[in-house]
Amino acid sequence: MGNGLSIGDLSRATGVKATTIRFYEGEGILPPAMRSAGGHRLYTDRHLRRLGFVRHARELGFGMNDIRELLRLADAAPDAPCEGADVIACRHLAAVRDRIARLRSLEAELERMSHCQNERVSECRVIEVLADAAHDYCADQSHDSEHAPA
């Protein structure tokens, strides 16, 4: 790799913005880069591989705490059993399945309410369901007002 990758080169190679690379470095997710004589960051193949790992994990929806723990496991004991990584992946899979179930429920509710046959807004099923703060007209009770986004 010669004298190292500039932050722009690393960004292009991984598809990760330079500001995000600097953030990851500041958070300790990426080790500090070497500096050139002119003070510019110079990244190595290790940075490239690690940043690729982080990007792939983010694309799969892993949170930063899980990514930190996975990196810690990989760094601390590469020959240890992968039980800890499996626990993290299984926990994430359960969360994804829960999200999918909630999205399916949301899809069904939107399908049910979106085929309004009335001609006037005053009788519109969509307006009626959305205006009902108690969710009495809503078939999906999983999105109660306690958990609704503000």
C-alpha cells in the first residue's frame, strides 16, 4: 500500500464518509492513524479491513455498542470460542424479527384503512382511524400512544 491511504482514499475504498471515519477514530472504533510529515492522516490495510467490518455491520443494522463488543472480541481473543459473537448476532436477529412483525402488522392496518369507500372527508376511514387517539378503530394495538414517535 505504499505510504498509507489518505482519508479521502480510505473513504473512496470503503464508501464511508471522511467525517464518519474521523468520528470512528475519535470513538476508538478505528485506531488512530499515523501522520505524514505534513500532519495528514495515513491509514493502513488494518484500518481498511476494520472500517469494512464496521460498515458491513452497520449495513446489517448492528448498533454501535454491539459493533464495539464484536471488535473487542475479535481483538482480545481471536482463538476463543465465538459464543459471545453468537449471542450478539442472535439478540440482533430477535430484534429484526420483532421489527418485521411490527411492520407486517403496520402493513395490514394501512391496507385495511386505506381502501375508503366514502366520498367525503367527514366519513373517510383514513381520517377516522388516524384521528382516534384511543385507537378504538385501529386493528393494530401494537402502536399505542405511549410508543408513538413525537
